[in-house]
Amino acid sequence: MSELTKLTIAEAREKLRAREVTSEELTNAYIDAIEAANPTLNAYVTVTSEKARDMARRSDARYAAGEAGALEGIPLGIKDLFATEGVHTQACSHILDHFEPRYESTVTQNLWDDGAVMLGKLNMDEFAMGSSNETSYYGPVTNPWRVEGSNRNLVPGGSSGGSAASVAAMLCAGATATDTGGSIRQPAAFTGTVGIKPTYGRCSRWGIVAFASSLDQAGPITRDVRDAAIMLKSMASSDPKDTTSTDREVPDYEAAIGRSVKGMKIGIPREYRVDGMPGEIDGLWQKGIDWLRDAGAEIVDISLPHTKYALPAYYIVAPAEASSNLARYDGVRYGLRHNGKDILDMYEKTRADGFGAEVKRRIMIGTYVLSAGYYDAYYLKAQKVRTLIKRDFETVFADGVDAILTPATPSAAFEIGDAEMAADPVKMYLNDIFTVTVNMAGLPGIAVPAGLSESGLPLGLQLIGRPFDEETLFATANVVEQAAGRFTPKRWW
Amino acid sequence: MSVDLATVKRVARLSRLAVSDEEAARMEGELNTILGFVEQLDEVDVTGVEPMTSVTPMAMKKRVDQVTDGDKAADVVANAPASDEGFFLVPKVVE
């Protein structure tokens, strides 16, 4: 592995600015690393080497001209959910075969405007539906982490599994990701990387393949907290093309790194201490509490009474919105098409073959809960429960809590093909038990690595903030990072 | 509430998904597992609670009422499996 690929975004930025290294050299180092690792890890579904080299040379020219942007020359990986003009954009689904959009998503355009270099498109669960990256049409991603002394392959989490694995394995300096129920934070926790889902509305959803529109948010996965702040600053914007995008100015998130947490109130929600929680998760949580207390924060016990209803409410709201959003894949406008005896037969055959099992399951659930006679009992009820979940958070924030500390996931990464999870969809859904509340309430949440499990796998903590107060999350996550250190997998691939 | 095989097939039709009998039988079990899981919500008293319509309190943005886009027929059909002169081609729907 080249030394260049070990640099964080902040470190690479410094070397590029000092002209100690060129973007072309950095980009080539990543392309070499991807070529060597991708047959094993399967993190990328498309590598855009030529485009990357071309973008890198243009970045080098801008450095020479003194016109460098905030991310000038930094090579990034892009989740396959983001529309990238003329480049593979298929949400890792068979139904979008050969789709190459004629437009660019706002988030990726923001990155290119700031000078970033695109290495390629990253693997993910099909339509972002999954917690293990096993539902991808392009096959599972392998986690660069393994249990000590074992050669069994683990999942990187999902749905942003390719993003998390590529960042952990140093196949990109940072990656874009999206989070509907935990799809940034859970894979970040499983790979020892940092992932932030910002407040709903902070990043434009324009040009991101829609899963559940009231929950979807884009965010970065990076090697450390500072890099997450740097990347989010470039990704976030106010966008007239997304009516739910906020008009607030994007703050200088990096300035929050190193900010003191002295006197901050950190809430510890008792409802997150779930039955059967492994001792090592509980122990990690306690360590996080101690680190923040030692840094001068005040630790307070809080209650979020509707926590346990977030996941069941999510599994009504998200499939309902998905069934509606995915109605557009009909074999007419883009992607796969199977001819049938009439148009209905064509729709049904195309969709039956084009969607994988998990996506079909969610479309079916969504269609059922929205169907005549069931709307009030399911969807309306779930949206009312969602109001209560949000109210829980509003109450603790009104009481002066600045941020909430929880575990990020109920366990470390599990094996590819885990039989129990494959047999019971709900078991897989429980991966998101600590993250999904944040989407339901539209809040920002960050996952930061905090230690290793007994078997040597990374574990993460989550910090949840007030709406649009990502800065407090960067400040508090930085305290955790400083205390815990950074974690990188031993190379075996 | 639980679904039976006939309901699964009806929902599959509404979803425009062709399902074999074997698939429908498997889905029946899976859907009932998920519906059983979400049934927990029955414990929650939602009397007088407004359903959430917007997760962040914000007024819907309105754009200026003017033409800002268009003349992109070639782009629109570029990814279509079948098209002709700027139109999507579909199987005959009117006799």
C-alpha cells in the first residue's frame, strides 16, 4: 500500500497545497490500490480511472494557478445512489441496468465545484435497502476487518457498505454515503470509520435515487472526524431544486474540531440500554461517558420513552414511501425491460426480474400499508408515533441537553451469509435500532469509532444533536476520537 | 392483522410484481413476520397526536413561475429501452 493512500483528507490537502505531492500522483496511488484490492473487497462497482486522472490533472493546474478549491485534488468514492453524469448510476439494482444519467446530483456537483476527484462508484445495498450490503445486485462487499486469527469474511454493514469499506481499506480518501435508517452510521461503526448523517434538509436530495424521501439524507464517511467536517462542508448547500433543502448558511464545520465541551450537557438515554445488549457494547458506552465527563461535559440521564417504537414505525413509513418512489421503474423510461403479452405483463415481468428479494419485500409491505382500508391503521398511525418520537427529543433538548450519547450498533460486524439474519428479515432490521430514531426525528447523528470488540473488531459510539447543530457533534465526536484513537484494519487482501 | 395468500397475490398485482405461487407462499410468511413486528405500535396511545407531515418545521419553498427547463427530449429518452423520435415506445394499450 502506498504511503499516499494513508493520508487523511486534511493531510493530503496540506501536501497538495505545499505542492509536495500532485493530485495526479495521489489519484494514481488510489487507482493502483483499487485495482489490487477490489477483486477481493468488491467495494467499487465502477472505477472511472480516466475521468479521475483527467480531473486530477485539472486540479494540479488549478493549484499551479492559485485557484484551488476546498477539496482540490482529493480523490473520493461516490455511492452508486448519486446521479453522476454519463457514469454508472444504478443504486446497485438490476432494474437500472446501463442507466447513465444526463445530469449530476447537487451533492456531487458541489464536490466537483470544490475540486474533488471522482475515483468511481461504490457498492451498496440495492436501493439502499439493507444493513449488510448483501442485497446488492453486484454481490456483497467484504469488510476489510476480520476477527483476529480468522479468515472468515465479514459484512461492512449497509447500505453504504462500499463507502465504508473503501474508506477503511484506503481505496479513497473519503466517500459519499446516504442514510435513511442508519445506512451511514452502521457501516461506519462496522469498519472503524467516521460517518455523519446531517440534519434532514442540510444536503440536497436532488439527483440522489430516492428510497424514503422524508428520511433520506446524504453525508460523508471518512477516516476521522476532521475529514467528515471538511467533506460535509462541501456536500451541504441550499438548493432550489430540492424544496426540503434548508436556506441556512453552511457553517465552517472544521472550526468546531477542538472546541471545548466543558459545561456541555450530554444526555444518556436509558431506553437505549436494551435487553440482551452485549457487555462489550455497554462497556464501550461507559467509556464514552467517562471520556466526555473527563473533558468537562456534564452527564445527565435522560428518557426518550418512545424509542422502542421507532423501528416498527420506520418499517411502515420507509416501505410506504419506497413503494411509491419505486413505482417509476416500469421498463419504459430507463433500465431493464422484459416484454410481455401486454403492458401490464411487461411491467410485472420487468419489476419481478429487476428488483431483488429485499426490495420486493419492502414494496409489498409499503403497498399493503397504503392500500384501501389500511392507511389509517398503519401509515397514519406510524406518522403519529413519529411525532411522539420527535417530541421526546424536543423535550430533552428544551431541558438543556446539547447532545445525546448512545452506542452506534447493537453488535460488531457479522459474517457474510449469517444464517439467522437471512432467515428472519426483522433480525436484520434490528441492526438499526440505535440509529433509526434519528432519521424519524430528522436530527443529525454521527458515528465515531471508540474501541475494539473482544474479537478485535471496531465498535462505534453515536452522538445525536439538535437540528442543524452538526458543529456540536463534531466537537464531541472529536473528544471521543482523541480519547479512543483511530483504528485501521491489518491488511490481508 | 395478518395476510393470507390471496392478499399477497392481490398486493403483488397492485405492486406490479409478477410472483410465482412458490414466491407468494414465501412472501406470506415474511410479510406476516414484519406485520407482526410493527403491531407493537398498537401499544402507543396516539389520541390527539398530529401525524407528522414535515420532519423539520419549514414552509414549502416556491420557485418563480417561469420556464427554466425544457428542450431535452433527447436527454429524456436517452436511457429508454425503446424509443422513437423523442417518444417512449410501449406495447399497444388501446385496441
